[in-house]
Amino acid sequence: MTTEVVLKIAISGVLTGLVYGLMALGLSVIFGVVRVVNFAHGEMMTIAMYLVIVFFSALGLDPLLMLVPISAVLFALGYLMQRAIINPFINRPEHSQFMLLVAVALIMVNALLLIFGPDSQGITTSYSFDSFDVGGIIIDAGKVYAAIAALIVAVALFSFFRLTLTGKAIRACADNYNGALVVGLDVKRLYSLTFGIGAACVGAAGTMLMIVTDVTPAIGPAYTLLAFVIVITGGLGSMPGAIVGGILIGLTEALGGFFFTPSAKTMFSFGILVLVLLFRPQGIMGRKTA
Amino acid sequence: MASKTRISRRTFTAGMGAAGIVAGTAPFNIISAQGAPLKVGVLLPRSGAQAGIGQDCQRGVDITAGLLKDLKLPTLQIMNGDTETNVEVARARAERLINEGAQLLVGAFDSGQSTAIAQVAEQKGIPYVINIAAAPPITEQGYKFVFRNFPTAPTILANAFENQIEIFKATGNAPKTAVFMHVNDTFGTAMQKGFTGTMARFADTPYKVLETIAYDGTARDLSVEVAKAKATNAEALVMVSRLNDAILITRELVKQRWSPKAVLSMGPGWYEDQYLKTLGKLGDGPMSFVPWYDPNKKLSKALEAALAKAHPGLNMNTNHVYTFEALLVAADAYKRAGSADPKALADAIRATNIKDNVSPGPGIQFDAKGQNAALKNSAIQNRGGKLVTIAPKEASNAKPEHPMKPYDKR
């Protein structure tokens, strides 16, 4: 077992973790502002993944070129979902919101099953089988591109929330709902925008994931669960926490699988989750609530 | 107040007449039972992680009716059930199909799901013919209504070693070391348990196993597993996998720039059409040691023709063959039993002796445990998007190509 192999595994874990982090970022943004737990998160990502398949098959478009259009489609989907379905449930008990989103998730899975069938589907780009040799360390080219794109989207999102007026207004809603109403912010529109932005993150993550993996309609719930593990580990509602959580989970799964047994690598990410819940319940970068 | 019922002479005569009519038409009831189609509940994983394979088995179901007609066997009324790749759902669906009138069950591709269905079938006293499931315990329970026309994991393994030795002797080139990767579900674990013991019985096996790696078949990324396998510097990769993981592993082999001399698969995945279609020329080379079909048998050619007509361009495989043969067993038993009575059907299945079949070996017979112990496996190889049978020699149609062409030279 050489250092190169361990480094290769670690780099692969970090790169995958960055894409997972982007996916979880969407969940964190939505929860941080709208205070709704999106149980259809993974399913929305599978919709984005199937959009990649459709556009790739029809037009031969590279996923990297589809990043912005598919994120825009998912933004529209998220915006409309919030407006039409979720807004009426905002002030209802949490279990009603949970059931609503679980129902939406089931509808999405079955719709995908009806349209695309149960078989696993993937795409083969010109760089699908490429890898970089950096001093004897073999790195998957697709994962590098996907991780760089995920990083760019995350930085753009942070900048949006820090530097734009709309971003600041959304943060104001998250910090103080009543205060936002008092100063005259259109909270309903901002909620819809936020849900749309969260969905766009998922769209970007799904587009990038298609470079490195395949999709089946049934994979959605597994991604939803993974997103929950990441945001709880990183800190529910914390945007940097989602990225840090993603990297940590990706790295833990990779190294745990390598040094122990690969069949139990998911166990290690749940182990991290349990440790965080025990010793830092607010998550690694989450804020303590009073 | 009690009232006496008096039987008059007229009533007695009418009663006797009615009894005579019933007695006289009794033989027609049997004929009518034979004429009616046998209701067969086909349980398959039509959705969930194994949906692709379940759908492939369904293709075997779809082409059966015409072939049974040609063989002058009774018609089957197929009742479909989806196990959703879930053991508990498989159990519930089996119960539901029986409640809805299924007179015989067939399925369910997976050992875990088949075990659950076998328990229900035995409890309800309904015959169950397993199409594909290799875990040995299913036919070790003393069940009276459960039959399996599919080799158990130890048989698959033993035949795999026999065929490998034959291939390596024929090519004059053999790997010295191997890494064994297996999926961690019921089938994969059963195969792993049998692997070491079976290998020890075959002293001519040319390679020694450097490491065994178990992995989750539903994993989204298998780069760690392949990196771990590559780190052993083994010359061959021995696999027990499913379809999606076989594709993921091949992609990783290419990306991680590792071309083993041989990929030796002892399970599904590597020979399936979706694998060949998805990977193109990168899918060529792996050898699969699997329950297959004898391409030289008459019924194999008929089944191939029926499949080609229904699904042009599709390669015939284990899923089609063994699902068809399970239905063949059902129809043959129904014809001989002359009734859909579950016990009569089970007795007829136990007495099965089908010589005109598809799978390699002498034909379909069941031992006292309900297992067809006479089945033989084959070795097949992917060549130019097609499949050729390379061993055993008596049931082959091509010579083996070994070592495998490196991925970067294709």
C-alpha cells in the first residue's frame, strides 16, 4: 500500500465531496431561509440528471455546457414549487410539510420511472475515461472538472448572498422574519427565489454528477439522505458548513472504505454524523440556538 | 317447531337423475381443467435496484407463449408481480398473487427475494419454480413445493473453476495472482463463502487470491474499491457483481489505468446487453462463468429466434433462458398432472424429465430436494458487442481469447 494510492483515494474523496457539498448547499439554503426541510431534494437532483441525459442524447451537449441552462430549469421548478405547493404550507405544522414533500418526492420518482424506465442510464463524454497523472497519482479527470464547477457555483452563490441587494434581503428574511415584513420586504417572493436558488444548486450538482456516475429513478432517496447527513454534519442552515460537510463525508467514505472495508463505507459517514450530533449538535459550522 | 322432511318417490328419482348427470360429466371436469390455462404468478424485481434485470427476465416470459404452443404444451395465464427488489415486498406480492388465484409461482431472480417467496409457497402449499437464485439454503429446507432449475452457488463456483482450468490450458497462458471482488448481498456473500473452499478443491487453479474485497452493489462510486484492488498488483480480477456495479468498475479500471490480464466474472453484469451497449469496445474481453445455454441444442435455437424476432439485436442470456425454462417446467408439469391441483402439480414437477431443453447438461430433472443437480455452467466471452460460448468444449461455439486486450490499446 503506497502513499500515492492513499493520496489518490483522499483526493478522489475530496473531489466527490465538493459535488456532494454543492448538492447539500441547496438543502441548507432552503432550510436556512424558508425553514422547510426539502424531502424531495435528491429527487429534484435526479430530474436534473435526467435532463442531462435528454440534452446529451438529443443535442450531444457536454454537461459542463449544460450547467447553466439546467440550473435555470431547476430554478424555475423550485420557484414554481414554492409558489404553488409549499407556500400554503409555510405556517402549517412541520409534519404536514414533511408529508407534502415526501409525496412530491414519490410523485417525482414514479414520473421518472414512467418516462425513463428503471434501467440505469449514463453518458459518455470525450473525457469520461480520462485521468491525470500527477507525479504517479492518478486523478479522475471527470471528478476534477465536476469539483471545479461545483466550487465556482458555490463561490458565485456566496457572492450573491453577500454582495447583492436581493441576497442581503434573503438573509434578512432568514435572520428575522418579522423584521423583514416590517421593513416591507416581499417575503413570499423572496422565499420562492430562495427555493429556486436551492433547486438551482441541486441542478448544478446533478449536472456535474452525471460526469462521474449513472442515474436511475430510484437513486433520489439515497441522495436526499446523503444531503441530510452532510448538512447536519456541516451545520443546518450554514452555507460554508454544507461544503465542509460534503468534503468531510466524501473524504471519510473514501478513506474508511480503503483502510477498512469498502462495503461499510457509508457506515463511516453515519459514524461522523453520530459523533457530530453527540459532541457538536449544531454541526461543525452551525450556530448554537438559544 | 321441528318438521319432518319426507322423501317422496318422485324426489328420490329426481335426485338419482341429478347424481347420474354429475357422475356422467365428471371426466369432462378434468378435461376442462386441462383446457383452462394454468394461472402462473411471475414475481420479478421490475423496479428498484434490480429493475433492469427484472425487465430482462420479463423478456423471457414474453416469448414463452409461442414456444409452448410449438411444443404442444398447455397455455399459461401469466399474472405479473413486482417485488420492487425488496424481500418483504416479494413476500407480500407472493401472498397477494396466491390470494388472487395463482396456481403456481415463478421467480424471482434474487436469492433473498426467492427465499421469502419459497416460505410463502410452502406455507400455502402452492408450487414454486425458481428461475434464478443461487443461495444453497433455499432447497435445503425440506420444502415439498419449492423447485429450482438453477445451479446453486457451489455448483456455479465448481463449474467456473473447471471451465477456467480448461480455458487457461487451451490458451497456454494463465494469471498467477488475482483479486476477488464481490457484491455484499445474499448472492454475493453466498458466492464468497463458497469461493475459497471450492478453489481449494481445484489444485490446477493457476492463480492465488491476494485480497478479497466486498462492496455495496448500490454504491454510486466504486473508485475506492478499484484503487484497493489495483494496489494488490494482481494479474486477474475475479468478480461476483450485478449490472450497474459491473459498469462502474469497468469505467474505474479504464480511468485508473489498470488492465488486468483477465476479468473472470462468476455472476451477472458483465455479459448483459446494457453492459455491452454502455461500454462499447471497452466491454470486450471479460469472461463470465455462468449458468448459460447450450447454443447447439434445438430448443436454444428456437428460443434465440423467438427473442430475435421480439427484440432484434438483443443477445440471449441467463435471464431469458432460465425464466423460459421455469415456465417450461410449469407447462410440462401441468400437462402431465392433468389438473391444477397444487399437490398433483408439485408431484408432476418432482417427476419432470425434460430432455428437449435449453440449458447445458442432460436436461431438467429434480432431486428429492427439488433441485436440478444435473445443470452445467458455461464460460462465455464478450467479443465485439456479442457473446460467444468458450467452454465447456462440448457446449461451445468459439475459442477463448486470453489475455484480454489492454483498455488503452483499443
